[in-house]
Amino acid sequence: MKVPLDSTGLFEFDEETHTYYLGDTILPSVTQILEDVGLIDSSKYSKLEFYLERGSAIHGATDLIDKNQLDRDSLDDRIVGHVAAYEKFKKETGFEVKASELALYSKTYKYAGTMDKVGILYGKESIIDLKTNSVPNWGGIQLSGYNELFPGRAFNRYGLALKEDGSYRLVPFDNFRDRVVFLAAVTVYNAKHGRM
């Protein structure tokens, strides 16, 4: 089922196929682009249903935390530590969430993405991508792709590993080359798929 992501009804997301649409046009996601051009080796990441469901459950729970709507009694025991890690992160850093699970698309480059968290961290506009247990080295490139969805704005970029034991690890990404690499990846993707 397609879910509208903007007020025009043109930008939509099909939850079942994890596909973004702009009208009748399919838009690749940031992650799809990075996988397609070989920057993410998806064979290293489990496709097991449990891990996919766990990731979705953690994201959903953190979204509810941000909205002050989380029913802790409803949490699956397997994600309690990860959720506690997110709460600890917010408490210790004072992170102020402005948007959670924010989906946008690029008119210029014709791709889309959903940012886990956008807000103010350490007094600066920041985009935070949630990960389970560890932050991959390609996270900075992924976050640059998300930053491009805000033309003309520069955000601080962080990967946030939420660990099962209730601890977290915040990883800053500040290499300006991440943007260059992402834009090159979009160009290669578009050339490969006849989208030039």
C-alpha cells in the first residue's frame, strides 16, 4: 500500500516493497544507490526476518519516545536494551528532535531517503542515523545523501549505535569528501539505469 509522504500526494512510499514514488516514477533510496554502486556490501548484513523486524521495532520505539507516546509494557524484551540506549543518549546529550522518520526526495538528483532523526545536537543542526550495535564506515556517505535532501544546508552528521546492553556509541562524520563520493554514486547509478 502506498502512503503519501507530502501534501501534494505525489511523493509516496510503498511500505510493502520499500519503494519511493514521485507520481509514477520510482525513486531509488540512498541505501539502494550505495548498494548498487558497490559502496555497501549487503552480503555482510543479515537479511534474516528477525533482524529486519528488530530494526523496524527499534526505529518505531524511538519515534514513539520522541513523541512521548511509548508504552514500555508493549516493548519486546529483545529491544529493551536498544531503546534504553536511545533514552540514555537523549538524556546525556540533550538532543532535541525536530523530526523523526522524515522522508524527503531530491528534485535535482531524483532519489529519496528517510532520515531517522533530524534535530539539534550540541547546538548544531544534525542528522542522526540509528544503527544496531555498530556504525558502518559507509555511514558518512549515507548521511551525506540525506544532507543533500536539504539543498543549501549543512548538517552535522552522526551514526548512533544503540547497543543491546543499554549503552550507545555516537560516531561523528565530518569528512567533506563523503558528499563528493555520494554525488558520484548518484551519477553512476543514474548512468547505469538510463536516468541521465
